[in-house]
Amino acid sequence: LTVATSLIPVNEPLIGEEERRYVADCLATGWISSEGSYVRRFEELWASYCGVEHGVAISNGTAALFASVAALRLEPGREVILPSFTIIGCALAVLEAGLTPVLVDCDPHTWCMDLDQVAGRVTRRTGAVMAVHIYGHPVDMDAVAAIADTHGLAVVEDAAEAHGATVRGRRTGGLGELGCFSFYANKIVTTGEGGMVVTGDAELAERVRSYRNMAFRADRRFFHTEVGYNQRLTNVQAAIGVGQVETVDARVARKRELGRRYGELLAGCEGIALPVEEEWATNVYWMYGLVVDEATGHDAVSFAEALRARGVDTRPFFLGMHEQPVLRDRGLFGGERYPVTERIARQGLYLPSGLTLTGEQQEAVAAAVRDVLGG
Ligand SMILES: Cc1ncc(COP(=O)(O)O)c(C=O)c1O
């Protein structure tokens, strides 16, 4: 076995000519901070893509989550139900707002929150559900809405990983009260660092705008009655975003094609579970995940090492919120177990999935996976 010197990367951003032109325009005109026409255009284009009226550009996806949960204005002590299998920002946004995160396990096939467990976790303190679309596959937002309606809950959607994914034909982000996006460099549409909150509710949009801009009051500028931070997106970042949104359909189509092709190349491979696509959904395969069977003798760490030795870079799956020392140290989730999350956290990883991945590279990745599994 020879150790490869250059790895097939998990992701490289795809940046077009328009992005360069728009950024050059910002630099030439001096509109380089958060004032400027590209921010507004990016907000309008993205909100419209998500099928809702308002978009509020923000510094990153984590800030989008913080601002969205804060905008709900739930009284301290109330609870928010979210998946155990997600990024830590989801839980931190809940804590920052003085609320309590309550977890449900995830579905073993879609890796998204198990909606059958949500009703059982509703109490009289529950105020919201945070639905997180995982690795490109959406949560069934119609089922979430049904639960939310029954119990009078608000819905925050974390669509950071699922730009353009659909639930019964409707795009993610616009399917709850507030939808959160990340435009980090590995996202389908990117601004380098960046995020957005989209909503159909003008008042919620205004609260997010205020939170992102230090809660300055229109009537008396340096007089503050709310908490707000500086989480503004720059016009330069938004200029990249405008160029990216102009090609979003091709980007999403390319991701779906990459997902389809991996499915074909890895079909019949024993010892790994591949991503699925429920019949009511379109999966955008933001990252193409694999869950390795314990019976192969591999866990995600040893599988990743074996792939790395064959020239393929990977990333591990999330570790469950209930296993995070920083949350457990705050007295959260003591003794709670989420078996599906625990298994996929240990056995799951994702393959190179970027928009610049070539057909040849994809074939090499699949061949490496087959080789590690022993043919
Ligand atoms: C599901 C999910 N939510 C939120 C975020 C946070 O986004 P950002 O990295 O832009 O802060 C990410 C991360 O990339 C994510 O995967």
C-alpha cells in the first residue's frame, strides 16, 4: 500500500465569472461594508428562491440560528425540541435565548430527526421545534407542521445543508416560521462565510434585522431596549452570493447528479449504508454520507484512515448533542441515550462531494471504498 500524497478533497468551492465581476464592482465603488445594493439583492433573490417574502442576510449560519431563536421571544425556561444529531450551534442558539434544548433521536435512514419521538417530548413548556435537514435530505416539514399546529409550537428550520431540497415540491427554508441558511465555503451556494434567515413574517424579519445590527432603534440610535450584536454580512460577501444564486439551479442539479452517480457506483456494496431519498422528498446530497456496518470491523475513524491511504479525504459525522461535554457540563441530557445518533456518530463519514468533483475523481473514490471493503 502506498500512501497518497494528494487527496481528493471533500469540497472545493465553485466560483464563477459573475462573482468576480460583482466583487470587483464593490471594490471599485467602495461599497465594501454591509451597506450596499448586493446585500439587498442577495436577500431578495434568496427569499424568493425559498418562496417567502423576507430575507435577512447575516454573518454565518450559526448567527442565523441564534437570531431566529431569539426572534421567537419565548420566555426563559421554555423548551425547544431539536435533533440529537446536528451541529452544536442548534443547541447553543437555544441556550443563548435562555431556553432549554430537548432532544429526539434521528431516523436511521434519512439521519434527520425522528418525528415519531417529537410528540412524546412535548410538555407545557415546549415553545418550538427546530427541524434540521441533514446532509441534503429534508425533514418532512408537513409532519412537523402537523405536530406544531396540534401543540401550538413555532417551527425553526435549519436548512444550512439543504439548499434547494424539496418536501412535496416545496423548497426548504420557507416551510417553518423562520428558515436558517449557512453560506460557508462548503455549502451549495456560498459567500465564503455567510448566512441568511428567511421568513414570511414581516415582524420576525424585523426582529432578526435588529438583532443582527446591535438593536439600534430607529427613533433614538444609541438607546437600546433589546439585545443585538454585529452579525452583518458585507456587500462583498453578498456580491459573491448574488453571482452564486444566479446559478443555483445548476448547482443543485449537479449535486443531485453527484448523489445519483455515487449511488450507481456503490450499488450492491456490502457493509455500508448509503443516503436515501424518501418519495416525498428531493435530496440535494450536500455531502454524500456513508454509515459503515460494525460487522466490517471498521468504525468511521479506521474507515477514514483507510480511505486517506487510498487518496480520498473524508469528514466524520456529527457527535450527538447528549455526548457533548460542553452541554453535559451545564447539566443537560444527563443519562439520556440516543442509540441511532450514537451509532451513526461512530460509524458515519462523508465522501468528497464538492461541485468541482470530476467524474474520474468520483470513480476513484468509489473504487477506494470498494477496495477498503474488500472488493
Ligand atoms: C446544520 C447546520 N446548521 C448550521 C451550521 C452553521 O453554519 P456556519 O458554519 O455558517 O455558522 C452548519 C454548519 O456548517 C450546519 O451544518
